[in-house]
Amino acid sequence: MVVQHADPAHEHGDHHATQSWVKKYLLSTDHKIICFQYMFTGMTLAIVAGFFSYVFRMQMAFPGMNVPGWGLVTPSDYNMLVTNHGAIMIFWVAMPVLIAAFGNYLIPLMIGADDMVFPKINRLSYQIFLLSVVVLFASFFVDGGGFGGAWTMYPPLMAKAEYNLTGAGSSVFLLAVALEFVAFLLGGINFVTTAMNARAPGMKLYDIPIVVWMIVIASILFMASVGPLIAGAVMMLFDQQLGTAFFDPNRGGDPILWQHLFWFFGHPEVYVVLLPAIGIVAEIITVFSRKKLFAYKTVLNTAIGTGILSFTVWAHHQFVAGIDPRMANIFTVTTLIISIPIAEMMFVYVATLYGGSITLSTPMLWALGFIGTFLIGGVTGIFLGASGADIYLHDTYFVLAHFHYTFFPIAIIGTYAGLTFWFPKMFGKEMNETLGKIHFWGTFISFNCIFIPLFFTGMLGDHRRIFDYTNFPELTTPMLENLRAFATLSLIVMLGFQLVFVYNFVTSLLWGKKAEINPWRANTLEWTTASPPPHGNWPVLPTVYRGPYEYSVPGRKDDFWPQDAKG
Amino acid sequence: MSAAADRPIATGRSATGMPTGRLAVWWIIASEIVIFGGLLGSYVMHRLAHDAFAEQAAHTNTWIGAFNTFVLLTSSLFAVQAHKASDEGDGKKAARLLYYTMAGGVIFLVVKAFEWTTEIQAGYTIASNTFWSFYYTAAGIHAAHVIAGVIIMGIVAQTAKKNLELQRVELIGLYWHFVDVVWIFLFPLLYIAK
């Protein structure tokens, strides 16, 4: 049932013509500006986390060397670097860019609204997020240095200062994570209510573009999974600061409880970031195949099913933590089941490509790259989901390589796909295609060169928590050392190729060709307004007449059919 | 009504048929349920695994807990009446009833402060053992919600008094009932199950 309460007399107007710079860019309530705030903050943090990975990879490949730009890497440096690389990439890069930035930009524009339903809460969400960044950075500089007990924060390492040696840093780190959760709860409620209530007249549930659905489902997953961890974070903070013993077995607590609370959030979290990336890929693949998305409702139902299933797999992270083996069997089964819906989505995308007239533009290359790399990530997950194999592979570089084959496609490839696709709309300029393709191939090839060797080092016994392999004679064979060095050099090459993107981004922004309203000839509503869209998005808000993927409809002159076109 | 004029058109739309504000409050409550769900779930698991909990729980004061339950439930009654008044367009009456609700929240907190002082003086602190850790953590997070509810209710009452934004009376009422329901779970878990 669709009820429309909007007052038509208000469907016009832009009364924010002249504003100061601070008001327009720092204190704006406009969803597009808040998108840019989230995006640029996230990208800045990505540079920090990328630099961290360079430093600890240098230590891995060349133990004891003076790393240019850092110096000698001490064991506590190393722990702090890997912990914060992981935490930053997930909480302060993947989430703000994929969900907050793209969600903010795309939801109102794709459903034909002039803004989010709660613009001030939206602004507050970013401000709390920014505060969490400041608190995180503060944690690097307090007494004892930044927290180094891995981003999963397991007790007793997290709970006891005498073990982690960063008493202040670990509490401040926990506070930063908690603030980040608050920011995303506020943002998520805004996203869900906006998509539910603020759709353009005529837009029915199945007319909503897949990427909007995905961001909404992801926000709901986040909301439903993060609660126990928030409670857990309070308990952890009390263990650290007030002397409680929630996670201390000597005094009646239970350290495994934390793992349950953490992974009950942590595993749905994988899908929280995966779904928006999968949605971005769906939009790009349909546009550049000039074909209707194969099985819209299947993708949607599959995503909802994945979301529900994702709450039943968390203990596959704890196969070696001493959980009941009968329990491990159940979680093995659910974990293997969850690969089915994801495989289904991959097949749907391949079916969409089949028979289409494909253009290999930069966004399309990223989208195809996503499918290829994520596939490897998914397939290697089968080994780890089976508890028998996991007992051998647990905490080796095999896990690490598997994880990066899922998260790199999500957080990096997915982001570049979306950014190159919507850049003309966001900034009103076109990006350079040649540089875009150089950047894609450079990143894509070097990414595989980093992580394929790490699958092998993991299978040969490389343990992920070892800081200096020279202490382990059986891990200092020439083969292992060469593989590690090759992975590290590939990382440096990959980081180098990101300069191509930065150059392309800045020069396109300043001197790029002016973008048309609809450069990709796409159907969805954001391509019906000016590039970049004005405050309020449209002079008159659009009405929707059809679904988002009507490409190459027989009998029409154009091979696309915008959602707001009457006939 | 300048605040309302600044609002985007999106805020006034209602494709689901439910006003956006009410929809959002339900989502807030949904996300809060899992916070308390995780905490109370952990408590119940601990309780089942440790018989020593029962001995410790015997020291809580059931009568004070029961009195606070009564106070909180009564305050919810005023919240319902405030909603009724706002539906009838009587902002002044709604504001007055909200003040009564707030008074209930304040009495609850004062009693709680008295209770905690007594417990701490008797040597039961947050670090005594896991039962008391849960006791103070769960009731403490709940009390933080009571404080937040009282403050927001004060703000809502200020605008409702001028007959503005009357829909907010219902929204803060929804939240207040949720805070009430959490206490309905805490009371038996912390005070009755001995």
C-alpha cells in the first residue's frame, strides 16, 4: 500500500543559494555533502592503513630492517600496526565509504527524494564518526602507545593491562570503536526510514534499484547484530577500568563470552559491507551490458536470505577456541550453506552479462574484477568453514589471504567501481578512461601477486602472529622467504599504482571534461538531474513509472528507458 | 513553524503509511532490544553456569525493586494519557502529563541512588563478583536510558506546551514504554530469581 502525503505545493525551490564555506561544507545537512565528508575521511584513513600495511609487510619480508618512513619495527610497533590496519580498514574505511558515503549519496537520489528524512541526525552521525577518528588517533599517542591485541580485541589480552602493556591505548581504542558504532546506528536508522518512507510517487518495492535495497538490508543487519557487542564493549571497559571480571575465568567470568559477542556482530558485519558492494556491481553490470538484471527478485530474496543466515555462522571463527565439537559441526553446516546464496548472486551476474552488448569501461572492469576476486575469496572460505580443515589452517596466512580475497574486492574494488561510475554525477566532470584502466590493471594484478603467495605460505605453516620469522628455522626456508618478499614488493607496486588514481581524480576534478546529465545512458533516477545535482536534487521531484533495469526493450528507439520517463 | 518549513519534502512522505518519526523510533527500539538482549543473554548464561549467583542475588532488596517497578509503570500511565491529550490537540495538558512522567523517572533514579548507596556500603560493589558486576552494569545502562528519556521528555514538553510538534509526545512515549519493558525484564532477573 503506497500512501503519499507530500504536499505538492512544496515540491519546488532551493532556498539555500548563498552560504558561507563552513556552513556549506562543514555543517551542511545536505546528503551529498555528508557523502563527501564520509568519503574523504574514509579515503584519508585508507592512506593511513595502507601505510601501516607497508611498514609491517617490510618487517615480514626483511626482518630487522630500517623501514624507510618508519625506522626499526619493534614487536609492539608491529602489533599496533597490524591491529590498527585491520580495525581502520573495516570500521573507518569500508563502512564509511561503502555504506555511509554511497548510502548517503545514492538513497535519496535513487528513490527520488530531496534529502534524507532526518538531515540533522545525518549530520550528527558524521560528526560522531569524525570524533571517533580523533579518538582513534589519540589512542596512538597515549601512554604505552596504540592498542596491539588484534582488531578482534580478545580477552584477556584486551582486558588486562599487564598483558597488552597498553592500558590507556586499549581503553581509548575501545571508546573509538563504540563511537563509530553510534555513528552508524544513527546513519542506518536514517537510511532505512528514508528508503521505506520517502520514495518518489509511483516507486513500488520492486522498482527500487538493487544497490539501495542492499544498503538498506546491510543497515538492518548492522542494527540487529551490533547490540550484543555494544553491551560487550561496556563490559570490557568495566573489566579494564573498574575491576569487574566478566571475561576473567579466575574470578567467575568467561573469555569465550567475548568471542561470542564479538563474532555475533563480526560475521554479519562481513555481509554488512559485502551487500552494498554487490549492489554497486549489479548497477554497473546492467548498465554496461545494456541488459535487464537477470532475476531481480532472486537477487533481492537471496540478499535477505543471506542476511538471516549470516546470524547463524559466527562460531566458525571459534573452532579452535574450545567450543563443543558437536556445536562446531552445526556451524560447519550453516557456514557451507551460506556460500549457496552468494554463489547464486554470482551466477545471476554472469547470466546478466551473457548475451549483453558489453562495454569494458573502467567501472565495468572494476565490477568484473569484483566477481573474479570475490569468487576466489568465497571458494577458499569453504576450506575454513569445514572445522576439520580449519583446525590446521586456523591463524595461518591462509586465513589472512582468504580474508583479503573477500575484503579487498568489497572495500577497494567495490569502492573504485562505484566511484568511477558515479564520479560524473558527483562532481560534474568525467574521469580519464586511459588512466582509469592503467589504475585498474595495475591494482588488480598486483593485488593477486600479494595474496596468492600468502595462501601458499599459510599452507606451509606461516602463523599470522609471528613478528620475526628468523626465530623459527623451519619457517626461514628460501622458498618461504622469497614468497614473503614477493608479496611485499607486490604491495609496494600496488600502493604505487594508487598514485595514478589520485592523479586522475585530482586532474579530472580540476580540468576534466564537463559531464553530461546521463553519460552512461542509465535508467535510475540520479541520472535524470543535473551533474552535480543542486541542493534539493531536482527542481521538481520525479515520478516513477517503471523498474530500474529496462534496457534494450524491443520496439524502443533508445536502448534505455529512464524510470521517470512517461512513455 | 519555521523548523517545519526547513524540513525536506522527504521527511513528510510516508510510502509505508506510517509517519517517518514513528518508524524511526521503532527502529531505534529494535536496535536497543539487541543491546539489552546481548547483555541479559550473557547474564542468563552465566547464571545457569554458576550456582553461586543465587547466594549473591539473595542480598538484593526485592521491596525496593518492586517499589521502583510500581513507580515506573505509573509513569508510563501518564505517558499514555499525554499521548491521548496530544491526539486531542491539547498541548498544555500533554506537557503537564509529561512532567508527571518525568517525576516518575526522577523518583525511580532517587530510589535507585539510595539503594545503590546501601549496597555499596554493605560491601557489594561492581567488582565484588560477576553477579554484582551484572547487577550494576545492567541496571546502570537502564538508568542511563531513564536519564536520557527524562531529558528528552523535558524538551518535548517545552514545545508541546506551545502546541507545536505534538507528534513527538507519542514518540517519546514509545521510547518510555520500551525503557519500562526493559525494567520488567530486569526486575525478575535481578531481584526475584533468588
